[in-house]
Amino acid sequence: MHQIDIMVSNKKVEWERKMRALEAKMDVRDQELAEAQSKLDQKGQEVGMLRQKLENLQKTKYEMVKNYEAQLQALKSQFSKLTHSYEKLQLHQLKQDRVQDKERGQENQEAPFEFSNLNQKLEEFKAKSREWDKKETLFQNHLVSLDAQQKLLSEKCNLFQKQTQNYQFQISSKKQKKDDTITSSQPRVEKDEFIIEKLKFTVNEIAINRNKLEEENLKFQQELKMYQKQCQNVEAGLSEMKNELQTRDALWKGVKMECQQLRKELLKIGENRNVQENQMNLQSACVQRVEDLENKKTELLALQHHQKSQQEDLNKIRDHLYLEEQSHSSEQKRMRTEISDLTKKLHQKEITIATISQKATLLERQLKMELEIKRKLLRAQQLLGLSYETIKPENTHLKETMENWESRRRMNIDLPNKENENYTTSIHQLESENERLQNKIKLQNDTETSLLPRLDTYEETEYTSQAQMEEKEERNYQNENEWQMKQTQTATAMFKTFRCFQNPSPTSHGQGDIIGSESSSSLPSHRLSSDQEQNLDGESPSPPMAYTSNVDKPFPGKERIDVLLSHIYSTEENPLSPPEMSFPTTAAEKFFEEEENRAKEFEELLSSHIEELQRHSENTLKKYAWLMHNRHV
């Protein structure tokens, strides 16, 4: 039992250590979950900041688009004004051509008077034409540079269109991939698409305007070629040169204005290009931010799923641990109850073994006492037999003497008085001896009656003693001494009575004759059981029954004496058999063997139960390690 307690305490300590380790791991997991939740909160705050930034960017984009639309409308209005002014210039040029034709007719008439003036004017016009040619070359170079810039702008526009197409393709692919995961971001994407479509529309309008400008530039080039031809014609004719110079001056002013306007438009186009570049950069940044947001959303979803799975695993582990604790506690309680029951049973069995051993020793002592008593009775019987054999011839001799004496008495009636006195004294002595013997026989009958009920009640008390064995164990020790004292008293009384028979008086011939005549009858063959035990309930045996004995009769308890003597002879002829002597020892050995077998079975059950508990604990540890490994993976 001490080893079982040690094993249970060791198991309890191991379970407590494991529970502490599991609680520490659970605390670490809770801390990790709290840190993950704090990180998630930080990421949520970052997402909110990014959303605010996106909203601000969308607002700036919307404002920029509005500005671009206003600028485009201003450009359209300026372009319409330019076309209107160009039409006016054409009409004015036609009017001037008509006026020049009229003046030519007048100049042909006034030619000789103004020829010198015209030569001066021609030289001035030639100088101006040279300057104009230089400016024309500069203007052509500027136009070439503008054409190159327009080509670059067209190439950049194409690149922007390609990039927008690529972005659209990427966005469409991402939309197709992330329709399920980004259901909440669909309105924002639609807004972005709407903005992109607006930007495309603006880009297309810019391209149309660029084409129109190219057409106008071509027209201007054609017009410049026409002006060159006109300059050649002016050299041919002064009048035409004047008109052409005037028209060219006007055209030069208009061209300057247009150049200024074109410069302004180019500056605006450059600004628009910068704005577009900024817009593209913003779009790329927005796309990157959107991708980052999507990645973060996916990470958040993954973290949430992972957190949910971890929480579910933790709940499962807690439930499993709670169930294991309950099962372990129930098993511990059951084991404790079983151990307590077994300890109680063992204590009870030890007590019963001790009581059985004590009772066996008591039975052995009782058997020894009974054997001694029986031996004493046998010795007394032998002495009685010897005394009977010695008394029998004396009785026969006394009978003969009495018969002779009576015959002599009858023959000699007139004897002297001395003989009568002697005769009367001898008769009185015989009567006193007879009374003394009757008293002794009464005492013997009393002792026999005290022994015979005991012998009769032995068989009855055998069955009741087994049922009352546990209730009256304490009384055995107290009543044992009393019973032994009574037995010794009865034995001493019987021995004294038999001693009395051993030393008969010489005057008891008449009474001895009676004893011989009565004891000559055959002894009855009453069989008494030799395995009668002591009264185990501890109580004193029943007192002797008050048999009515007539004092006048010589031997009132003859049958009792015969029964006792027959019992003594039967015990002398049939001694105790070995199984009857060894009954307590064999019963004790059987009881000890049964207890050893039960103890072995209990040890086997405990070992099997401990092995099952070890297996169960190993399985739980393996499951927990597998769960931890899966979580780490």
C-alpha cells in the first residue's frame, strides 16, 4: 500500500508538472495572441491612414481633372478665337489684294515720279526681307524643334497609352483574381476606372488637339511656302512687294502672336505633361498602395483565420485538458476509494486473520485442556477399575461373611450383648460410610451434569459461533480466563472425587457391593463427537441443570456416569484424528492462500491500471506535441 501511495503521489507530481508546463505554454500563446492582436490593430490603423491618403489623393485627382478640363476648355476657346482671327486675316488680305490691284493701276501712271522713292523703299524692303529671311529661318528651326517636341510628345502619349493599357490589363487580371477577396473595394476600383476613362478621354482630346495643331502647322508651312513665292513675286514687282510686306508685317505680327500662343500652349502642354507624369506616378503609387492594401488585407484575413484556428485549437486543448483533469480526478477519486476499500478489506482481513489465529490458538489450548481432562478421566477410570477389581473380591468376601454371620446369628440368637453392640456399631459405621459415599456420588453427579450440557451444546454453538464471531471478539479474552478457571475447578473437583474412589474405607463393603452390582451392568454405547469446541461467543457455559436425586437411592446419576465413562472410553479408543486436530491450521492456511491470491490479483489490477494511465498520458502528450508541431509549421 505504501508503494501504491508513492506511485500515485509520483503520478500526481508528474501530472502537476505537466499541467504547469501546459499552463505556461498557454500563457505564452495568450501573450503571442495579444501581440498579434496589437499588431493587427496597428495594421488596421495603418490601413485607415492609407485609406485617408487614398481619399485625399482621389480628391486631388478630382481637382486636377477639373483643372485640366477648365484648361482644355480655355484652350478650345483660344483655338476658336485663333481660327476666327485667321478667317478675318484672310478676308483682310483679300481686301488688301483688291486695293493693291487698284493702286497698281495708279502707280503705273505715277511710276516715273516715284521711281527713286521706290528704289529706296526697295533697298529698305530688301534689308527687311533679309532680316525677315533670317527670322524665317529661325522660325523654321523653331518649328522643326516644335515638330520634334510634338513627336516626342506623341511618342510619350503612345507610351502612356501603352502603359495605361498595360495597367488596365493588370487591373483587369487583378480584378479577375481578386473578385472574391476584394468585394468591399469594388466601388473604389470602379471610381478609379471612371477616373482612368476620364483621363483617357482627356488624353484622346489632347491627341486630337495635337493632330489639329499639326494640321495647322502644315497649313502654316504651306502658307509660308506661298509667302515665299509671293516674296519672289514681290521682287518681280514693287507694288506687289509693298502689299506683301504689309501683309507679311501683319502676318508676322499674327505669327508672333501665334508663336506666343503656341509657346504658351507648349508651356501648358509641358505642364500638362508634368501633370500627367505626376498623375501617372500617383496612379502607380495608388496601384502600389492598393496592392499593399490588398496584400495587407490578405495578410489580415490569413492572420484572422490563423488566430481563429489558434483560438479553436486552444479551446480544444483547454477542453481536452479539462476533460483529462476531470477524468484524472475521477480516476484518482476512484483509485483512492478503491485503495481505501482495499485497505479496509485488508485491515478487516488482517483482523480476521488475527482473530482466527487467536481462535486457533484458543482452540488448540482448549483441545489440550480437554485432552488433559480426558487423560485425567482415563486415569480416574483406570483407578476406578482397579478399585472395582479390588473391591469386588472384598464385596464377595463380605457377602459370604455376612451370609455366614446371619446364618450364625440365626443359629445363635442368644449371643452376648457385646457382640450385639459390636454389630450395631459396625452397622452405624457402614451407614455413615454409605451416607458419605452417597454425598460423594452426588458431587460426582453434579460435576457430570455440569459437563454433559456443555458436551451437548458444543454442536449447537458451532453454527452460532461463526455468525457471532465478529461481534463478540472482545468478550473472548475476558471470558477465556473465567472458562479456564471453571474448567480447572471442575477438573479438580472430578479429580478429588476420583481420589476419593481411590482411597475407599474398609467399612464400605456393603456399599461397595451395591456399587459393584450396579456397575456390573454393561456400559451404554453413547457416541459423543470428539471435535466439540469451546463456546466462542465468550459467554460462560450454561449452568448445570438441577436434577432431582433421591437421597434414599444409592446411585441416582447412574446413566450420566455411564455416558461419561462411555465418552471417556470412546475418546480413549478413538483418539483425535489428524484432520480434526489440523482443522484450524488448514483453515488458516486456506485463508492465507486466498488472501495472497487476492493481493496478487489486486497488484496485477493496479499495475494494469497504472500502465493504462501511462499509455493515456503518453498518447495525450503525443497529441499535444503533434498539435504544437502543426502550429509551428
